[in-house]
Amino acid sequence: MENNGMNRAKFYQLALFPMNNGATNVYFVLILSYIATFGNKVLGLGMVFASFMVTGMRVFDAITDPIIGAIMDKTDGKFGKFRPFMVLGNVVMAVSVIALYILTPLVPANLLWLRYTLFIVLYAVWVLGYTFQTSVTRSAQPVLTNDPRQRPLFTIFNTIASLAGMGAMQFVGPILAGDGFAGDYNATWFSIMTPIGIAISALLTVLAVIGIWEKDQTKYFGLGGKQEQVKISEYLTIVKNNKPLQRLMIAGGGCKLALAIATNTTVLIMLYSCMMGNYDNLYLPMMIVGYAFSAPFFLLTVRTSQKHGQKKSLMTYVAVALICYIGVLVMLLLWKQGDPAWNLSVYTGKLLGEGFQININLYTVLFVLFFGIGYGAYYSTADMPIPMVADCADYETYRSGKFIPGIMGTLFSLVDKLVSSLSATVVSIALLFIGVFDLPTKTTPYAPGMNWVVIALFCIVPMAAWLITLIAMRGYQLDGKRIKTIQAVNAARKQAIADGMSQEEAMKTITDETVTP
């Protein structure tokens, strides 16, 4: 609804649209977390090739983002601006993943060249579908709501969506990989997980389409004028002049890099299986611990964002994560192979079996506290830059009069994806340094040096990313007070244009000095 120039969303719209992020996060787990393992273990492709393909396709994904963003900004048809990209993207991903994970293993092993070819082609097709749908999550934020008190709520509903999408996949995957189920991430595991992931993602996409349906109309687009025809050559000028977007790109990239590496399946296998020796009974409990600690932090981030602005909230809780991970780092430095006093010990016996008993030592208590608080803090901020992109898009409308949410959102995700694309390659390179040439699974024994790889990837890299985020956000201009001024000026200009004033005149005469927030 619109009230005095303020575009507010209804509760169901705020709750349902973030499901689009949940829908794409299903594939973030199904593809980006497991495709290197699939290529190496199921198809028999080289570890380095499979891992570098993850990086290469992520770069391809990033490059296609601005192109699709430009197309999105020019789109305004009967089905809206955003809904076509959501539906088409989800269908393309479903078809390509079925072909990749279920049909490609049927190619005979002696036709390895064909397996390599299909792996590359189908992965590339999936990337296009993923880019179509994931671009909407950021780009549609400005039309959903421009109320500074509503935008932070995205993080709450996005958490619910992530639990329904990413969380479900992370929970079901390790269970199916158990010896009594599909097995250790083999072809059977992928054939079972694929339809589960497709069904969850399709359902979440339908809910997201319902959430954005009413808002996907021309009257909610910027100052209410015609769709912008921005050339790709103008992208650099936009980034150059939009200083807040520059800093948010760095901060968002830092947060995503921390999340991508610290939650990388191979890293967690080395930590909970190769080092601690109990993957089945540690992975799920530690994941539950992380989500449990996240809940209060999500409430705190929303409260802080509504009261002091999203910049303050992001910086505060990233700093909390950084401090707590110093404790995690110390715990991992103290780890001793084979010494129960310096290892994680939560359960003896089978987690889902009979007769297990709790066996927690001091090391585990301290690790859970440092990890839980740190994970809770940084997980609550991981997607916070998404609604902040809407602030940057509104600033661009305020600065230039252009409503280009597609370009703004995809320029941000370009850097986001380029940075996060490094995760699989960084993991593989780190393993090569210690002489490990195959991606570890839960049956892989500990190899000398794995603890240092885990220390570097699980702690040091995320900590460095958070430090970069804090430095970048110090000069971010769009705090709570500034956003209110920008929203008021944009609303006044939109009304003046609706009353017959030209956009050029509105931009010149309606400024900060003539409008009271």
C-alpha cells in the first residue's frame, strides 16, 4: 500500500517474497556445495578440474548478472518485471540438474571425454537459470517496500526461507549419506537428493511469486516514469558515482566469502570427520547449534536496524563474529590428534540409534560457545546486504533519477559471486599444499596438515573477510537518518511528476533543503 509517498508491503508480501532466496539457496547447497564432489567421485573427473570448474562457472555466473540485470530493467510486460525471471530460472535449473546429476552418470566410464563435456555444458545451463532467479532477490527489493522499518524484516523472513531451503538440504543430505541410507555421496545419493531439492525449490518459488505479484507493477517503479534504457557501457559510470554501492559490494563480498568457505562441505568434513573423527554425530548437532544461536541475533539485527539503520546493525554483529572466532581459532590451535580432552565429543554411539549417551568435555563446551555465538552473529548478517541494495537503488534514483534495480542488484551480485567463486578453488589449492589430491569424504583418514587447512579456511579467511567488511562500511553514507531524507525527496519528486512537472524540473527544484523527512 502507498501512504504519503511511502510504499509499504503487506505482511504476507514481506513473508513470502524472501522465499525466492530460499528457492535459489536450495541449489546453492545442491550444486555449489556438492558438484565438485560429484564430478570427482561420481563421474571420475580430476579433483582440480572439478573444483576449478566451480570457480570458472561462478565467474561466468557473475559476468551474466549485469546482462540479465539490464534486460530486467527494460522488462515491463503483462507478467510484470520480475516474475518471468523467477519462473523461467527455476524451470531451467530443475531441468539442467536432472540431466547433470541423474542422466550424466549413465554415460559409460570409458567415454570420459563425453562426461567432461556434459559436465561443462549442463553446469553452464544451470548457471543461466540460477542467474535469472537469484537476480530478482536483490532487484525487486525497491518495489517490495521503501519503508526503512520494513526492509530489515527481510533478514527474519529470509532466515525462515533459508531453513526451508538451504537448511532442509543441509539437514537431509548428511542423513542420506549415512551407511544405512544412500551412502557416502555416491550416484544414488545424488539421484535421491535431486528430486527433493527440485520439489522444495519449486514450492518456495511459487510462494515468492505470490509475494511479489501485487508489487510487480509499473506504478511502483522508481519515480513512475518509463523504463530506463541503460547501456552496458554505463555500468562503470554508475558504480563510480554511487559510492554507497561500492562499499556495499566490498562488504557483501566479504560476508559471502566468509559464509561460502566456512560452510564448505569439504572443510566441514575435514573438521568433524578427519580431525574430530565423528562426522555423523557432530555435523548435524553443530549445525543445529549454529541455527539455535542465530535466532536471537536475527531479532537483534532487526531491532538495531530499525532503530539505528542497517549500517550500524551490520557493523555491530560482524564485529561480534570476529571477536568470537578468535576463540574458535584458539580452540583449533589447541587441538591434539587422538587426545579426547582436546577434541569435540558430543555423542557416543549413533545419533539416531539406541543407547547413545551425552559425553561433553570442557573443550567441547568452549568450542560450542565461541562457535555458536560467532556463527549466530555472522549468519544473521550474511544476507543483510540484500535489503541494503534497495537503499543503494533508491540513492541512485535520488542521485540521477534512474530506476534501475536490475542493474543495481546484479552489479552487487557480480562482486558477490566473483568473491564466493573462490571458495572451491581455495579449498582445493589448500589440499594440494598438504599432498591431498582427492576431495575428502567422511571415510577419508586424517592426513598431516589437515588441521592447518581447517584453521586457515574455517577461521582465518572468514576473519579477514569480516575485517575488510568493517573497514569498507565505516565510510558507508546510507545510515538511518540519510535514508529517511532520500525517501522523502524521492516521494516528493514522484508526486510532483504525477502532478505534471517534468522529471528534470523535479530533480532540480526538489532537494534536501526543500523537503522535510
